[in-house]
Amino acid sequence: MVDFKNIKGFVFDLDGVIADTSVYHSKAWHQLADELGVQWSEDLANNLKGVSRMDSLELILKTGGKENDYTQEEKEKYAAKKNTNYLELLKGMNASAILPGISDFLTSLEEHDYKLSLASASKNSPLVLEQLGLAQYFKEKVDPSTLKHGKPDPEIFARGAEVLGLKPEECIGIEDAKVGVESINSAGETSIGIGDPNILNEADINFTSTTDLTLNNIQKAMEVGQLND
Ligand code: G6P
Ligand code: MG
């Protein structure tokens, strides 16, 4: 584990880390899965976290053994339909959807002069940040439409460090998705997984809730990690 003192920046996932929006993504996919006759499950919901829109649709179709049943054009229509449903669920969303502890954490990161960037696979992330009133914290964002590969590929988190002018080892990445933690790790950054430690077992540091995200807790966890190295 790297020394906490070397950390200069934080690269954030959005859905499920900053905001409670992963439940909206799930709800919208669940609606579509029902329509397509694909059995919904907790496992499927977890596997969809962090996965791009089209790849999510492909995964749902594959889960139902329907990967060869639709043309590309039909698939695009379904993906667009999910997005329309998602945007409908986002209507009226405001700062109350910011996950607990996140506003204080962002303030303290700014006070301590850490650099911040966003590494979300969501094309809706600028809109979500605006609605939450957090856009001013994330001047640096990776645009997911410019990526060749989705999470778990390191590309998005590597770019998250690059846009800050930092080396990967100077950054901490924060994720709630298993594929996201894998992306952070293979980009060479320190990973914090938020959620079930059994699912996020590859994270360098695990917190079960965003309320645990404080600089003190991170420093302590990294010191313990170094002792165990
Ligand atoms: C995030 C979410 C996924 C979502 C993806 C694409 O990674 O965790 O659930 O599918 O973004 O989001 P978009 O808003 O572009 O459909
Ligand atoms: Mg997420």
C-alpha cells in the first residue's frame, strides 16, 4: 500500500458513491428486463453496476439467453428507452440524493487542496452533478464517450489521474462496483470500495458506507495496510 502522504488526488465514481442514483439505474433496467422477459435478480443488479448503457443491455440479454434475438437497431431503441425511464426517475432529484457524508468529505478534500476528478461511465453524469449542486467540485471529468473500453479496463481511472496531471500512485479511486474496483487497481491507484466487502473483496480499503469516507479513516486504513504489506 502506498503512503497516505503521497496522495494528491481523488478519482470518484458517481452512481452509488456520490449519489443514490444506482437505485434509479437498477429500477429502469428492471423495468426493461421485465419487458424483455428476462428474470431480474440481485446478482444481475450488482453485475450491472459500473457497466456502460449498451454493455448493460447486452448483459441483460445474455442473462436471459436472448443475446441473438435483436438487431443492433432494436437494441439501441431498448437502450434509449431505459435512458428515458432513467431520466424520468431523475426528475425532481436534488441534493437530498447525495449519499451521507459525501458533502462533508468533498469540502474537506478541497480544504486540504486535494485534486478531484470524476470517472463515471454515465453519459448523464454532468446532468446528475448539476442537479445535486456538486458540479463545482468536478471541473475535471473523464468523458465516457471518448473511451475505448469500459470498466474493469483501467482506461477510465487512468484518465481520471491524467486529467489531474497526477501519477496513478498519487491517486485514490472510489467505487461501489466490483468492475470499478478492478479498474482502479489495474490503473495502479489505491482503491476504496464502498459496500459489501464480500463483493468488493479486491479493494485495498473497504468501507461499508459513505459515512466512513473521511481523510482520517483513509489515513488510518492506509497505515494498517502498510503494516500488513
Ligand atoms: C454508471 C452506472 C451504470 C450505468 C452506467 C451508464 O456506471 O453504475 O449502472 O449503466 O453508468 O450510465 P448512462 O447514464 O450513460 O446510461
Ligand atoms: Mg457506481
